[in-house]
Amino acid sequence: MKKRYFFEKYRHWIQAFWFAFTNGYARGYLTGKIYTGNTKILCVPGLNCYSCPGALGACPIGALQAIIGSPAYRISLYVFGFISLFGVLLGRVVCGFLCPFGLVQDLLYKIPFKIKEKNLPGHKWLKHFRYVILVVFVVLLTSLIHDVTGTGSPWYCEWICPSGTLLAGIPLIAMSPDFQAALGFQFFWKLSILIIILLLSVAYYRPFCKYVCPLGAIYGLFNPVSTYRLVVDPEKCVKCGMCQKACGMNIKTFETPNSTECIRCLKCVSACPTGAIDTTWNISRQKFEARFLPEAEARENNDVLKTTLLAVVAVVGGVGTIVTSLRTGMFKVFNMNLAGVLPDASVPVYSWITLCKTLAAFLLIVGGVILFKHRKDANAVTLFRERSGLAAIIILIGIIIYVPCFIAFALQLLSISFEAVIYTPFTVLGFPLLFWLAAATEKKVVNGKASDIGWWILFVLVAILTIYSFGIAVIFLIPR
């Protein structure tokens, strides 16, 4: 029997850990009060309700609606960039591994029941309904219908989201007499939607993800171009259909390995009898590790102690960089004391520099771990220099972009038109370059010449630069 892929084997444990990690405010469950600390300004990748008593972060769909419906802002640069970043990196891996409501559906489907199907009748048409939900309830209704204060309501959260009802609405009502007294039609309407989704989940695999979830609809659009994708080796594939049989989304992986419906659960990887299906990251990792000499042929490192210390310093430095980036970078964006110094553009500026520093930090951490693992091999030091060199390049790019922006925005020396002129070329050139890189990657992977980590870093940088420059240009071009 073929050995199960590691991440597929422990996927439910990873889902459970992430659910506990992002909903770890135990006091909220005891008191019935929502956590409002500093971490609440940060989004989590999956559909995790802001109002959940244990939630430590914000839901990206809820945050997106809050900005779209705000009378003070036109576009949510941070949330748009956040969703796009995870989309470019992972695609719908978020749905398969990091979404609490996805875990709920997975567990319900394990309940023995007479009917066990993958798709609802009419799946061919119903699968497009999630895009209707995204366009109508998340964007249009929120942005077009305002109250007397000029604020739009989060229509999707208030009238549809079953995840919010299960993880936030029911716990809060159960613990608060005030909420119980305020129950009305709206709650019972959402409760009905939740019950329908939960009952369907027993007989059909993940109906919410397939037909309703707007966040999954967004991430799905990134599946064909994300850095983490599935790859089918045409020489090994015998088109036996075992991948489709194992797939809960009923996808013919051997034909469309990067379908917008794929949640990257990796069951197809484990099910393939010939090992024809793999992931781009695994291919890159194998190529990366192949650059180390086998243990028996490794060149002896004459100073293992110094190498070990270097590895420890790299890991500690990477972790420290992430912590300080979050504390001094992203948090300051939402500090009202800066409102008079930096205008709205401070959001993309600080977000961009924080992302650059964080990516560099992750490179240092990964490099440090690999360096420690191969500390007895002299080649490890050389490879670590390459990783840290890439980290330095990322930081340098961030500084080059950040400093002119800071001068322009803080000192207000440049006009709005000049700022738009600066960033518009990035938008015009960025998107074609992004998809060209994706096509080139696909070709290299198919030909068995998958690029190494450095190439992926270039891809991600172009994607992030495009996303944020597009947002910056738009916010200045749209009149207040």
C-alpha cells in the first residue's frame, strides 16, 4: 500500500491546532465577551468570525466589508493585500488546512449516513453561486446601500455566514441574557442557513465551500498561479482515476490539477498509485536538498560549533524580526496618534515594509534550520549564505520603496497626481509579469525543471508589489 502523504495524513490535526491557536482566548468563552486586544486588528487567513468569543484575529471577509462600507475609506489596501498574499502563496490551501468551518464540515462528513455523495444535484451550475455571493453580498450591497451615517452594512456577515452563526452567534447568545432578549428574525434566518449547511455536510462533502463561501471563491482564483500548486507527471500518470475517486471535491486531478475548486487536501497525492502527483513546493524542496552532498560523501565542516551558533542566531534573528515587525510596523498603521502625520497611504506603506521584513525573516529561519540540520557538512554554510543573501535583497527592496514613500507622504512634498504617476506603471507592468512568471513556472515544472526557492521569492515579490502598488494608485485616483 502506498504511504500516505504526511500533510494529508495529519491534516485534521493541523486544522484542529490552527482552530485552537486562532481562537485561543479562553476568557471569552467563560465571560461571553469578545476579545478586543491588539491582535484583533490582524486578519487570519480563513473564515474565522471576529465576534467569536475566542477569536484573536479578524475575518478577512468581515474586515473587507467593514472598509468597503466605511464612509471614510474607498478600498481596503491591507485586507486586499493580505488575501492576495495568501492567495499567491498558497491558493486554497487555506480552505483545506486553516479554515475552522472547513474542519466542522470534514468531521460531519465522517458521520455514518445512508447517503454519501460528493456534489449536490446541479453542481455544474451551483458551483458558480459562491461568486454571486461574493459580488452581490460582500461588495455591491455593502458599498451601495448606506444608512443615515453613510455606513454600509456587512451584508454577508449579517444575513448569510453560517460560520459566524456557529462560532460566534450561538456561543454569545448562550452566555448573554442581553443577546437572548434581542433575538429576532435575522438570527433565526441565519440559524436556518446554518442548520441546512450542517445537515447537508453529513451527506455531501463540504457544501459550504463549494457553493457559498466568498473567501474560497477568491482563493480559488489564485489556484492556477499560486506558488503552491499540484503537478502531474505525464510520464508517470496512467489516468486510472484514483485521484478523482479520493478527491472530496470530485476533481479530475490528472486533467485539471489546479482547478479553482481544489482545496489542496492532498488526498490525490496519497491516492496516486504511480506517484505521478506532487506539489511544486515539494519538488523545489527536493531540488534544494539535492544540492547537499549525501551524508557519506559530505565534506567535513571543520568548525561545527561556529556553524551551530550561526544557525541559532539566524533563527532567533528571524523570529525577532517578525515580532518587532508586528509590534512596530503593522500595529502603528492603526495607531490614531499617527493620523495627523501620515495619511491613508500609511496603510500600504507600513504593510509593505512589514511584509518585506517578515518574508526576509522566514528566509532566515528556514536557512537557519537547514544550516543546523546539516551543520557537519561544509556545503551548508555556502547554502545559508545564499538564503541570507536573498533575505538582504528583500529588505533592500523594502527600504528602496519605503523611504521615498515616507518622504512623499509624511512631508507631503509630492502631489497626488505625481504619486499616481509613480505607482501606475507598477500596476500596468506588474499583472502581465505576474502571469508570465506563472506560465513560465508551469512550463519548467512540467519539463521537470522546477525552479529553486530564489525563483519563487521573485514571483512572490512581483505579486506583492503589484498588489500594493495597484491599491496605492487606486486610492489616489478615486475622488473623495
